[in-house]
Amino acid sequence: MYTKKQWSKLPMMLAAIVAVGVFCGVMLSNRTAKHRPPGSKVDKIKLPEGFKAEHLYSPSEEQNGSWVSMTFDDKGRLITSDQYGGLFRLVLPAIGSTDKPTVETLKVEGDTAKIAMGFAHGLLYAFNSLYVMINNRENPKFPKGSGLYRLQDTDNNDQFDKITLLKPLVGEGEHGPHSIVLSPDKKSLYVVAGNFTDLPKMDSYLLPPTWKNDNLFPWIKDPRGHANDRNAPGGWIAHTDPEGKNWELIAAGYRNSYDIAFNEAGDLFIYDSDMEWDFGTPWYRPTRVCHATSGAEYGWRTGSANWSPTFADNLSPIMNIGQGSPTNLIYLDKARFPAKYKNTLLAFDWSFGIVHGLHLKPNGSTYSADHEEFLSGAPLPLTDGAIGPDGALYFLTGGRRLESDLYRVYYGDYKNIPAGSNTAEAVITPEHKQRTDLEVFHKGKDPKAVETSWPYLKSPDRFLRYAARVAIEHQPVSEWESKIYSEKDPQTLIYGAIALAHQGDSAKIGVPLFNALTSIDFSKLSNIQKQDLLRTIEVVLYRTGKPDAATRTKLIAYLSPKYPSPSPMQNRFFSKILVNLEAPKVVERTLALLEGNEKFDDKDNEMITASADLILRNPQYGLDLAGLLEKMPPAQQMFYAIVLSSEKTGWTPATREKYFKWYYKAFSYQGGRSYIGFIDKARNLALLNVPKEKLAYYNKLSGAELLTGNGNDLARMYSPKGPGRGWKVEEAVALVQDSLTNRDFEKGKMIFSAVLCSRCHEIQGEGADVGPDLTQLGTRFSTKDMLESIIVPDKTISDQYASIAYTLKNGESIVGRQINEDANAYYIAQNPFDSKTIRKISKKEIASTKISTVSVMLPGLINGLNPDELRDLVAYLMSGGNKNNPIYSENKAAPKSGK
């Protein structure tokens, strides 16, 4: 038996192999460059040239929770909220001062609740009041439920004493109600909520409430259950007065936007989230900043029904950022920053610790943007931010009870930048004015609306076309239906048909609309117009149902000769529609595209931040990205396979053989958490259409034996039995250190793979060679050293194995592990699962380098293990994978049982 005394005799040196011993993300490095080591909390923050950062306060260190929202009051004081606690008010020291903030816990006088007010995802001081967006399910600690509340000081003693619930909201959690902002004219409020927040009854709707899925793609809800009971319109933006009496829906179709912001022109912007579990699927949409125009629809739908930005009946983003978790959006008109930062939005990403700068440029009736990585750090879980009265940027980190901090960022020469000088003159293009003129008709019936809006349906400006269509939809159908059937311009007809599909009588409009749409000369349309026509046919089919035989024949005759098209995007539309119509030869044509691995360059979802650049910024989320990039699913193949899963006719034994073999192959790819489940659900849909006597055959052929019972994961040799726990070093050492005799060698070996060690490390020649060989681990380190490094990976990070943040001269940054360098370049690896993919960075491009303070070892890998499983894993590691090691042979007494 190995006693504490015997373990203590093992070498105790703490080197890099400890920091990475059981995580699959670290590679040996022969880096020789000198990099600046980390120092204070602000040292980890990468800033633009000329800017400075100050760490002001640590709520978590003062036992004041983890702060997620902030606002400044009329006296320049900062008011904040703990995500799961109360409100605080801070008097902040001047820029450059070494004084600490004065922190006051806010209590509402006369309220006897344990916490008078808090749990806020949004705060706004306006109209001599504090508006609080509570995000909470009623509980004994805090009995107030989600909703918009107003706090007032009625006796002018500088303490709030009156609470008014302006609007109760159904929804809570991280997809619940979020931020509140003041309108540009400072007379009203705008609020934003995530897709788990029911849309309350509105007094008016700028976006007509006729939303449906409108997608012929087989609807597969998330196999892990996320948002399965949530339907359109998803996340939303609403407008209300200071008393919260009248409510107006502004826009919807978002997933989970936390924040919104206005510019000088009165345009509203929103930073929307992605669904990271959908990585690798053809319906995945990255985080993105959108222009939230009047009546805007941005197409969030649950599961595979999610809309593409290509769809003519929704709008496209200003910029796709990439993977992440949006938490805040700021417009810099009040900042005392250099003139470069006029017309600039700052978008906060919690997951990867980046503040993205979007320098807006008028583009027709909307905007485009240039990107800048304004600020970044690791770890830097950004929650909220605001421009203070002094023109500096204040921001918070924290959320999910993580370590929370308050920072200030200011321009070093701010004293020579007058207050208010960053406010830009609003640029109103002719198209912008045309759009806002059309949006007046979104308020309701107007006899001039149809005549004024109709010509803009053929505008080359997408946002103008959209505004015109929504304006028409607000008018009585009888005023404009006949215009569609007599319309000669194809684009006007296409957009008018979408409007009628939304607003017309679905029992009557199908045949005349299809007659009109199939009269369009497809060959004379531009590629975008072809896509829009196909999308319109899809929407009409969805809304009106299966057409009669004559109409079906006409549609097939019109569409089938054009499929396949040279355009992969058009082929997506063609395949959906023709499968829905059960057109002849659609199976063989679609299967040919699948087998040919048709390349699809998804420009509409092209991201400004490469996924590989994010992996090492956050090991927890980066792990998913690393696996995805290592074995990227072929999204276009997946699209066609799922489309064919609903096809009942047209199959031959040969086509079915090819089709079901594809599924077996698909299970070898890696996507987000739900990827395997989505593939399995599509596979099971397809199996419903095979002859009963062949079901077992195709089930096995398509990979049933590769899966766990629920179909959400690949079957492994071993899955942790648990119950797991959030392991602490002291607890783990106490339970493991004297209990390693007579452990199960084979079980330990399987756990080594189950918790991902073998993805990057070898023991006894088995595993991968991405990271260090662990065969000699037990001869170099004690159990305590090893467990401490597994559980608290950031405590000790060897310079030899640390990741490096390279700041480029253009302001962007790249994080990776340096594998090599020469006189002109660094060679770095960004994917811990793929040591062969190396990125070359010219030294001429680099402004500075800094060692990351975050270990690439993912914390929590062992948290799924129970004590006995942890003992088996540790024994296997300490034995170096040798079943003849004394750990297994010295004492045959029965092992201690787990607790």
C-alpha cells in the first residue's frame, strides 16, 4: 500500500507536465522568444495604443456577489446589480487616483424583503428613477419575479422608497428579460428580452404578429431539449413610455440578445447570440450585430427551423462576429476617445473575453462596419459596460458566480478631448430617409401606404424592400391583393407574394400565387432574385399546404428542370421544395449532390473572428471549437441528407444503400453538443420510410450500434457512472491518496480515455502525441501535486507550455502555443487536437506578446467521476499505464468504497 509517507518520497518538482498532465490541450514547445509574464489584473488586458486600464473594485473579493449590470445616476454614481443578489451604489475615484470606490448596498426603504431589489440583468437611471429589469423566478430569498420595475425616491432623501412593477414578464434565466435603454429623444424606454421570455400582449406591433416557422426543411428540435418549447418570434425588442403603460413591439427573431444601443441617427443596434450546440450544422448562425429597424425580423427559430440570413423575409446582419456569448453593446458617442471612435459600437463577448469594435459606415439605408478588436483578456468574462460622466469606459466581469471585477479604461490624453466631441453628425443618406419615411406606415392603416410603398418592393436596397413590404402588410389586404396578380415586375411580384402569404387567406391564395410566380422568366433573374423567388415559393407552400394535383404538376414542371443549379444556395431551396412536392428524380439528384460533396461558401454567415483564434482564449468553450475544427462536419452534405429524410418515394435499393451509409460516416465528424443527436434524429426520420422488412438492416447500416441509447452521443467503452461532484483539492487528496491499492487497471485505462486524456497524451505508447508522454508521471509527481494541477489548472502554469497572446500592429490579437520561430516569424498551434495545423505570424506584424494567465487545461474534466472512479484514474496515471506497477500488486486488500 502506498502511504502518505511513501508518496512524499516521490519527486515534488512542479513542472509543465503537471499543468497539463490530464488535459489534452498542451504541446511541447521549443519557443525561445522572451515574452512578458503576467502581472496585475489589468496586465492581462490588451488595449489599443494610447489607452490605459485601471482595476477599481472586486465585488467577489468583498463578498458582494458577481455583478452583471450597471448604470450611472444623475449624480455620476455607478449603480450595479449582482446576478443573484442585490443592488450597489458606488462613488468612483477620479481617473488616475489610487483611492478606492465608496460602495453602498442599496436598500429600498419600507421593503421588508431579504433583498429589497436586485437580480437585475438591466439597469437604467432616467426620469429621476432607477429602472430595474429583474430576471428571476420567485423564491424565498428574493420574492419578486421577472419584469420591469421602477424605483423612486419620493421624499428626496437620496434613498429609493417606492417600487412599481411596470410590466411583469414570463421568463427567467440567461435567456430571460435583459437590458433597458433610453430612447434617443430621452422621452421613452426600449427593452430587450431573450427567447425564453414570452412576448407579452402589445398595444401595437411594428412587426405584424403573423410569424411561423415558414421552413420546409425537416423540423428537428434540439435532441438535448434546449428551447424545444420555444417558438417564434424568439427574442424581442419593445418600446414603452416612462410609466410602462403603452407597449409596442419593435423587432423580433433574435435568439438571446442582452443589449441594444442607438446611434446619433436614431438607429437601433442589437448584438445577438449563437446556439453553440449547433456548431457544424447547416442552420448554425454565429453571434452577430444587427440593425434593428422598425418591424425587423431576424429569423430565429428553434432547432433546424432556424432561418438563413439569405431568406428574403428576414434581414441580414451588419457583421457576423463568430462564436461567443454577447452580453453588452455600447455606442461611443459620449466617450472621450480619439476621433477614430466616432460612429463606433463596442460589443462585449463573455465567453472569449473580447470587446469588438464596429466602426459603422452608412451603406444605403443601413450600415456596414469595419472591425477592430478593441479590448481583450483571458480570463475576462465581460458582463456589462457603460461610458461614465468622465468619458471613460467602465466595465464589469463576472456572471455565473465567477470572479467579478470593475475596470475603467480611458484614453491617456483624454483631458485634451473635450466632453461631447465624440458625438458625430448624423449621416442621413437618401435611402435612409426613404426607409424611415416608409416605416411611418408600420404604425397602422394609412390610405397613402400602398401607393407610396409599392415602388420600393423592387429597390436594390434590401432594407428598403423589407420596410416597404412590412408597410404594405399593415394595410388591408383588399387594397393590394389584386396588384400582385397584375404585377409585371418580377421582383415586385416576389415581395408582394411574401406579403400576401403572410396576410392573405391561406385557403384561397395558393393557386393564384403559384400561377403568378411560375410565370416569371427564371433565366432573366439575378442570382439574388432567383433565391428570393425560391424562398417565396417555399413560404407560400408552407402557409397554404400541399397543392392540388394540377398546381403540383405546374410547380414541378417549372422547378425540376432547373435542379441542380450551379448555385449551392439555390440548390438548398430547390431540394427542400422538390422533396416537399415529391418530384420525380429528386432523390437521385440530391443524393448526387451529397456524394459529390458540393462545396458551399456560406458568405451570409462569414465570421470576422476565425474559430481557431478563439480556442485558447477560453479552454472550456474552446474545447468544442477544437474538436469541431479537427473533424468539421460537411454542412452541405448534412443539409441534403436531412432534406432527404422526409422523402417517402423515389427510392431504389441502390440509392438507399448509399444514403444510409452516409449516416455511418457522419457519426465520425464532430460538431457542437447536439450534432450527434441531430444526425440520429434525421436518421430515424429516414428509417420511417423504409420497408419494414429492411428496417433492421438499414438501422445497422446507418450506424445504430455506434450510439448510446438516447442517440445523443457516440457509445464509448466507458462512460463515468458518477455521481460526480465539483472536486476540491483537499477533498480529492483525502479520498484518493491512501486508497490506491487494488484499483481496477482496465477501468482506469478506460476512464483515461473517457475524460479526454488520450486525445492528446500517450501512456505506454497508446494515445495521441499532441502533448507530453505521461508514462513517467508517477515517478515525478505526488498525488497531491497532480490533483492540484488537475483541479486548479491556473495556479501554476509553466512558461514552457503557456499559450501566448500576440498583439498585432493592426490591433487584432492571436492566441496560440508557440511551436517554433525563425528570424522572420513565429509558428503557433491554435488547436490542441491538431498539432499539425500551424499558423505562421510574421514578426513584422507583431506589436507585443504576453503570456496568458489561463491554463489551457480545462477545469472540471474529472467532475463527472465518483470517488472510486477518481481513484482508478489516479492509480492508472501514477502507474504510468503499467499493470505490473506496485500500485496494483503491493497490497491486495479490498479498496475503500466511495462516499
